[in-house]
Amino acid sequence: MRIALYDPISVHTASYQRTRPSLALLGIAHEAQKAKAEVLVVEESRTTHRRALDAIRSFHPDVIGISTYFDPACMLLVKDVIREFNRIAKIALGGHDVSSRPKEAAALYQPNFMFLNEGEMAFAHMVAAGFNLTRVDPQLVEIREINGVPVIISKIPYPLDSYPLPTEFPPTFPEDKRYDEAAINIARGCIGGCTFCGGAKKPLSYMTPARVLEHIRAWLSLENNNIDLMAPDFTSRAPLASEIIRELNRHPEAGGLKYFFSVRLDSLDRALDLAPEEWTAFFRQNEVTIEAGYETGIARRLSREHLGKSEDAEKHLASLIRLLQTGVKVAVDLISFDPDSTFAETAQDYTVLLGLARKYTNMTIYPEALFRELKIFPGTRAAQIFGTKDYRSRPFKDRKLRLLLDTLIGHRDFFGISPHRSLTSSLERIVAIIYFLQKRGDRATVNMIDSFIAHLEENPGQVSSHLPQ
């Protein structure tokens, strides 16, 4: 059996413009190989769409497995691949979009099979069964039907220690394995609760520390020392995350590298409390960047009825400051705009961030997060709280907040982060326009705003004079 696995685009690649291996599919491909299938993983993020289609066609697959995302552009690519090949191959779908809203996915894509949640073990079993539902073992997988589409759910969790080393990756297209970042799927699952996220919908599990070290050694053999310890929240289980850090500290070859990982601030706090010396040593010995899910410092917006991040705004901010004080590079993730927030709340957020940026030069914000609007993902509480039936955001309650967001987006080159402008400078410009709108109140017009921005563009040195004292 020949299996082509298609990844329309990596979410991280789309956001940060850095290529990483398609972790969603490489583990599935590895298990399919062990079930005696010939496999090819096609990574759209490293080629053109036309070349991706040609690679699938040339491979002559019996089954095409596709990983789905919420992103509208990805949905169009998935539909195009299905339209191109559904007459000559069986179509099997999995991924975030399918797991979060299986009924809608079945109707939208009309595949032959869908896989919910973890796909590695279930997909391998279907390969062994020849994708014949009469041959499946009910002890290994559960079969449901949604809108006429068979849905396969594994009854056996996938052990992350089985994930292939980069030196064992199955064949990919493009063929070269040169990625900007090495990625290790060290953990799955999450502690949950974030309104805007669909959740991993997988049991919380970790790779063992010894296996993480094996992956790092394998990536180093491929001359890649830029390591992404990939997990929805690396410190979800503080003891397990700390054991991994302890293991890396014990081995000199794992030191002196560049590391990246993502955390919730509350879970990282627990890890720092549990093993402070180990974390300090790791930060000191390596160049570490941590993406911190801050989102906002406003108590009402942090609550479960809003973003579902924390019930204690003061502690939330204190956790961010504690991380900044370690000296590691901290990439603050933000969601500054949503339909139920107010201009005053967002103004307060940006003012606090400006103060932090002035004090901590190790703080950064990803360009697309600097003035991010909440995305309404299907299958999330955010879709119920902030969205319409077709998963669009409801209109903003606060007209001035909408005006501020439109202004920032419309003048992105002036307010956004660029290689030639510091984070502090961008935040000063944003706070200046906020203060301008505060003073003008309901009298503010688009023409007035454009004139003010034109003045600042001609006189950038005067931005500070328009900030609140």
C-alpha cells in the first residue's frame, strides 16, 4: 500500500516564517512504514502548491492522509487536494479541524475516513487492515460514523518515545531535511481552560528525558543546534518538564544551544518553584527563547467567561515579570482585541507593556501578535462567547476600540515591529495614538487620526511628547 501524507502548511511556519518538520504527520508516516506501507510526506510549507500536487500524483498513492487546520487558506488547499485526487485514492483526514468539529468537517470535505485525536496508532492499524473496516480489531480502535463518514479513534495512546529521530524520518517532499529549526515533540495535551483554543484533545503525555536527549543528539548530527522543544505548554506537568531540563543540564553536548518552547505563565511558575537551580542553570548555559501566553493583564478579560487564562491578574503579571527577570528572551503572546473588550482595557494593557519593554530589553512580541484580534476557531468556547453561527466575530461593542484596531492595521508600517524599530518605539507609537483618541473622545474622526499619524511620521522625535506623563 502506498500512502501520501499531505501537510497543507505548518501553523508555526505561517506565523514565524521559519521551516520546521511536519510533526503532525512524520510520526504517522513512521508507524505506517512499520505496518509495511510505502509512504511520502509532502510538506506544502517548503514548496509550491503545484509542486506538492505533482509530488503526490507521481507517487501514485492508494490513500492520501491530510492534516487539517482552522486556517481558511489551509482549508482551501485541503479541498483542492481532495478535488484533485478523490477519484484515484481514498482520502483520510485528521488534525485540529477534524477533531474539533467532526460533523462540519465531514460535510465540508466528504472524505472516505476521518481520524479523531491522536492518529499514529489508529492509522497504522488501518494500514494493516488495508483500510477495510471489516478487518479492524475493536480492541485497538473504535469506529463511529458521522454524516456518513467512518470515524476511527484509537484506543491505545501513542508513546512519544516511539516518535522517530530526525535521522529516521520517512521520505519527504521536498527531499532535503534542512529545516530552520529542529523540532522535538516532547509533550502532548495541555492543562486546558483557554477559551480561544480547542485544546490538544489528547491525553497529557511526555517524552522521557533520555529520549529527548537522543533527539537532540540526532539533530546535532544533522548540524542543527536550534532546538524547538515543542509542546502546547512545556511545563503543563512541572515535575516532568523539570526532569527533562535536569537531564539536558547533565550532558555537555546539550548545552550551548538555542532552545525555544511555549508555556502558560502559571504552569512555568510551578516549574520554577519546583527546581529553581536546574532552570537557572539551563537558562545560563543556553540561548533560550520562551513564548509566554500572557494575552492580557486585565482581570475581567483573563477570567473563564472571557479568555480563560487566570483568575488573578496581579499574579499573572507578576509571573511575567518573574520570567523577564531571568534574563531569557521572552516572546509575549497577546490577544489585545475582541468583541467584548473595551478601549479603556486595551489602553491599560498597552501602557503596562510599554513600561515592561522599557525596563526589560529581553522582552519581545511577535509582529503578528502586537495588535492581534481574537480569532474565532470552531469547536472552542470563544466561538460561543464571541462568535456568530458561521464562526465569525460579532461586531465590537466599543466603537472606539474598533477604530483603534482599524487604525493600527491600516497604518501597520508605522505602528508595527520592524528590524529597524525597537519594540519600545512601536509601543510608544501605539500608546500615543491611544492617548490621542482618549483626548478626542467621540469627536475623533478618521481624517483627524490620519493627520495626527502624518504629523508623527514627519516628526518621529515628537512621539514621546504625545505620551501621558
